[in-house]
Amino acid sequence: MRRFFVRWKGAICHHVFCSLRAFLQLGVHRFTGQISSWYQFKRRFVDQALTTFIQKMAKHPHGA
């Protein structure tokens, strides 16, 4: 835990807990068949995030 940018121990523990919880939820979705693979989920997530970002930048190129 020495390499975290946040020095407050509570923030580090919170980050680790949230990461573990997200990983376990992905496992549940994989197990129940809601997603077919980790890579499929990641690809859809990244594609959606990039599409949203590009659409917002096209409407407001200077962040206004």
C-alpha cells in the first residue's frame, strides 16, 4: 500500500473495497449469463464511454 497517491488510509481501503466489489459483481454477471465474457463487457463499456465523449465534444468543442 505504499505506492498509492492518496495518503489517507481510509481512502486506500475504500478504493480497494470498491475495486473488489466491482470485480465480484462482474463475476456474478458472468456467472448468470448477463455478459458472455470480461472482454465483451470491457469493449462495450469503453465504446459507450468514447461515443458519449465524442458526441459531447461535437456539441460543445470548448467545454462550454
